Amino acid sequence: MSRGAVSIRVVVRWLARGALVAAWALVGWGTLLLLVTLANAAGRGPRAALAVLLPAAGGTVWDILNGFSAAFAGVAWLTLAGLLFLWRRQSPHDPGETSAAAAPLSPLSGEGQEDAGPSPPE
């Protein structure tokens, strides 16, 4: 590999890491905003709490960014919950078992098969 290809790969890797950190920072900030909105909804009602969260016409960039980060956090957490649900649903073993004990055995390996008596003549 040439030196230029390696340096481009390193730059792309660092940019991807930076984008991932920025995305999770938005999720964290949006989560905090959603929690504050839920707390305000308990005291002032849901309409007043959402009016604070949603950007008004002519709002600043920060107002729009707050609304976007709250929506992004909701989508991110719902996606994560859905993926975890699907992953657990496809899991082949019970929660109390270890993965080695619950792993399916190959019929060709002969492991886990009980002796059913003498084998038939060949």
C-alpha cells in the first residue's frame, strides 16, 4: 500500500470517530431535553412543555438544534430498543443458560446424542 492510501484511511477513520462522537453528543443532549420536557409536562402540562421544546417561527439556530436533537434522541433510543428486542428474540438459549451449554450440536459430531442401542448392520 502506498503511504497516501494509508494516510487517507487514517483521516477517514478519525472523521468517522468524530462524527460518531458528535452523533452521540446530540443523543445525550436530546435525552436531557426530553427528560426536562417530561418534568415540565408534569408541572405545567404537555402543551406548555412542548411549546418550549419545539422551535418557533423565526427561532435561532440553537432552538432548531434543540428540537432536532430531541427528535434524534427519541429515534436513536427507539431504534436501539427495537434492535435489542429483535436480538433477544432471535437468541437460541434461555437467559439462565450459558451460551456454551445452549449451543446447538452438529448431528455429524456425535456429541450430545444418546446411545440408542446397537447400530444397524451395514
